[in-house]
Amino acid sequence: MRAPSLAARASAGTCLWLLAGLVSALPLQAQAAGATAPAEAAERTSAGAAEAPSDAQGWLARMGAAASGRNYQGTMMYVTAGGAMSSSRVAHFCVGDQVYERIETLDGRPRQVYRHNERVHTVWPRAGVVMVEQRKLPSTLPSVTQSVDPSALLQYELRDEGEGRVAGRDARVLLLQPRDALRYAQRVWADRETGLMLRAEVLDGGGQVLESTGFSSVEIGVRAQPESVLQPIRQLAGLRVLRPAQVATALEAEGWALAKPLPGFRLTACVKRPAGGDSAGRGENQWPEGLQAVFSDGLTHVSLFIEPFDSARDRRPLRAQFGATHSLSARKGDFWLTIVGDAPLDTLQSLFDALQRRP
């Protein structure tokens, strides 16, 4: 089995995010933020559950505390304007400073994801493959995507849209309206009792919903079940193990620079994947060499994948959209670039045009 290209991995990662939950709804924090959330934050959230904040920014802070400090499990649905639909079972548990997450896709190709702090196992049972990663990039798992960096309010206007109801629970509805055309509006529903985000929608410039992700059923405050994550990780005998290497780096150190910044976005992570990197080390399993950089505006993100251009591979420029997620792939000099993000295509094109190779 050949390791997938960076472009294929971008698509796979995006689909996982969509299925896992709250995909472009709320943004990318470093995964460590979810992994080290103090227990006392959860206790404060629990103690003040009956005291809902009166301001929209207070709700954002409460959502962040709930995402990292609450135990919950349920079924999430993802629906696009084009009619695509998928679902997954998710669970999130905190035990002291330890975080455990479990995701099981319920549609299409079976896949399970298990996370213990920063270690992530993705299992494809039919293919007999498990990918083990020590995440150096922002995580795509639910607990980490349910908080908004305060810097996002420089790019979005926050509006309180009143009350709503999701999965049988009362919620507060908030709208983050972009201040320019480089990003999409996002509407979120926060659980009135706990602050946990229950649903999110991504809207285009005309206010039409591009995609919606949220709980169809959810239990909040459940008993922590860390063994439901740890036990499957111990039972991987017989599976082919892929361990893609990641080395922290910088765009400039790899010979790249932006001719002009992407307004409102900042570089939040950059890793290099040396050629090879799986546990077998044989030629057919060599992981393609490449670079990944993540840009975030505090709410959404854009991922850039760079790999050497291979003339032996039949590749053609591609532009695609799935829900709110656009992707752009094209050659630039001696390299092949893939850009993926929950942002308008013009935003991705601007990043492609601004990227320059330095000697």
C-alpha cells in the first residue's frame, strides 16, 4: 500500500474534520490547549452552569471552557447545501489533565480515530492500516475546534441572535459576520446550560448555508471512560502501522516567502515531512517529502501543502468545492501546491499567487 500524496492527505484530513464535527465552525487552537486544560476550569464552568453570560463575548469564553473541560458523547451530523450527508459518533473525556477522544464514522468507509492528548491513532479496519501521529499541527478533533481565538474579532463582527434549540437542548445563537470577502460568516449554537457548542453553520456572502455540522443527540456530563480510547489502541496487532514523521520548521527556512500577507491570516504552524517516515521503511511505503503550513484568522484556517513536482505523475490543475471547503491544486515552478480551506476560492488563489520561492 503506497502512502497517500499530500493532496490526498489534505482531502482525507478535511473529510475527517467534517465528519468529526464542527469543522469550520470554530477554529484552530494548538492541540495542546485541549490536552492540558486544567480541571479547575471545568469545575468553575460546572459551578456557574446556571449563570449564563449576558454578552456575546462571554458566551465565546464559556464555549472554550466547555470544549476543553466537559465530558460529552453523542452523534454528529454533517450536511452540505448540495445534499451530501454524513454522521459520526464522538466522545470526549477529561481525567485530570488527560484528554481522551473517540470518533467513529457511521457512513461510507469505516474509520475510527482515537486521541490521547497529542497522540492520535486513525484506524481503517478494512484496509488493515493504522496511522499513528504525534500532532504538531492544530488538531481537527472536536474538543479543539470549539473555541474562538479573541483575535478573530478583528476579522469578524460578533452578533447575538437570541435563543435556539439543538438536540433537545436550549442554546444561545451567535453570528460571526466577516468584515471582508476573504472569509465566510459562521453561526454557532452554544448550550445554554454548559456552553458546549451544539451546532455550527457556514454561510456564503448571500447568507445561504454552505454546510451545517451539529449534534443530533448528545449527553453532556457523562462519566469519563478513558479505557474506551486506550483499549482499542492496545489492540492493533496485525495492522500495518504508518508513522509519518513531522519536523517543526518555518516557511523561510524551507526557501518560501509570501510576497504580501494574506489579510487577517497569520501562520500558526509549519512542519516538514521528510521522505519515508512509516514504520516499515520500505520503498512502497515511503511517505512523500513535503511541507505543510497552516494559516488561521482565529476562526477558520487554510492549509498549504507543498511537495516536489514529479513529472512521472499525471497531475492537472484542480479547483474543487465540497460544502464550505475549497481546494486548489496547481504546479508552481518545480513544486506542486495544494491549498485547502473553509474559505472562498479567491482567498486560496491569493495565497497561491503570493507564495514565492526564494533561492
